[in-house]
Amino acid sequence: TGLMNRSVMPSHEGMIFVYPDKAIHCMWMKNTLIPLSVAFLDDDGVVINVEEMLPQTEDNHCAKAPARFALEMNAGWFRSKNIGSGAVIKGIEKLPKAE
């Protein structure tokens, strides 16, 4: 269920999705009550693109190239940290493998 049905999320917390296959993954916001930003990452944690997502919508927000990870944070978090395409998110190698 991911971040569905939550009314708040602490400012420096989020959720990472670890996909078994590198592909053009997409996210949506059905039953998600808070605005989120999602960064799609490649195998090495390099940000492919960041998308802003509005609550309770079913619009698809997709990676612009094959991605292995998607990191959801509160809306505007990546922008506030000056994180965009080409930035590297460290620690990806410590994540568990997808099942």
C-alpha cells in the first residue's frame, strides 16, 4: 500500500521502491492523501528524473529511462535539496534486493 491513506509524513522520511527489473516504472497517487515527489533512479542511484505528484489522482508519473528504484518524498523535497537529474543518491548498494 506504500504511502496510501497517510495524512502526514515526517519531513526527512520517505519510501523507496526496489524493482526486480530495470524498466520504465510509473507511479500514481490513488488513495494517497499527501502531495509527493518521486525520483526515479538507475542501478547506481543516479537520478533519472523527478516528478511532482498531486494527492488522490490517477495520473501516471513515469521514469524517462529504465529505472531500478523510485524514491518518494514529501512534495518539493528534492527541489529544496537541489537534487535533480544526474544527482547521485548514496547508499543504494545497501538496499535489499527486490523479491
